[in-house]
Amino acid sequence: MNKKELGALIIDGTDDFYRVAKSILKEDADCQDAVQEAVSKAFAKIDTLREKKYAKTWFIRILLNECYRMLRQRKREAAYHEQISGEEIRQHQYSDLYQKIMSLEVEYRVPLVLYYLNQYTIKEIGQMLDLGDSAIKMRLSRARKMMRRMYEQEDAV
């Protein structure tokens, strides 16, 4: 794969890549920074891509690593708060579904976003997260159960 093809792939998948970053980082500015840094690293390491057909998976793996690096860096600088404040929710007017997805732990949230929003296969998600197919299936199953419980609790109230 050459740099022109990589550029086209990145432009075509911008929305998918942003959703992946958003599922981990939550803040728009951080997501943009992570995608930008991942693009830079991908162009620098383009020679490490073995097969052209796995280019998108390869890039998402770079993006995930960058998102996790940013989280680690943020934790060192100051305590990172997972919860979005009520004021931010009102300000951004996040949807109910979005709020519920973002309340899940990262290990369940990322596979859920990759599978349902970005429509990757279980095998592709496993490659991106360095997990087996059964682990991905289990995380998706647990995430669905958690989401179902949230909606059932909401209906009970």
C-alpha cells in the first residue's frame, strides 16, 4: 500500500475512526487529537503493513493504541473522571442511547461501538483488540445485557 491509498482509506473511514476514538476518550478535542496522531503514525509506519486488505484494521489498532496512550498520559497528569457531568450532558444534549453506551466500561463499550456502529466482524474486532473471537462474543453479550438492564431499570422508574 502506498501513501496515496492510505490517505484515501483514512478519508473514507474518518467517521468510523472518530466513533472508535469517541468510545474511549469521550472528549471531542481528544478524539480529534488521537485520530490526527494515529494518521501521523500510520504514514510513518506504512512499511509495517503486511497485507493491503487489513489496512483499515491496522489503522484502527494504531488509533486504539493512541487513545489508550492518551488515557495513560491523562491519568499521570491529573485524575481522569469517567462520568460526564450533568451540565455537560445538558450542554451537548447527548442522546439517551449515547449516554448509556458511554456509561459502560471501556472493555465493553469499544467492541459494542466497533460491532454495531462501525459494523466490523467479530474476527476483525478480535484482531484490533488482540482478543479471541470468544472473548469478543462474550463482551458483546455482556454489553447487550448491561444495556438491557439499564433500559429495564428506566422503565421500572
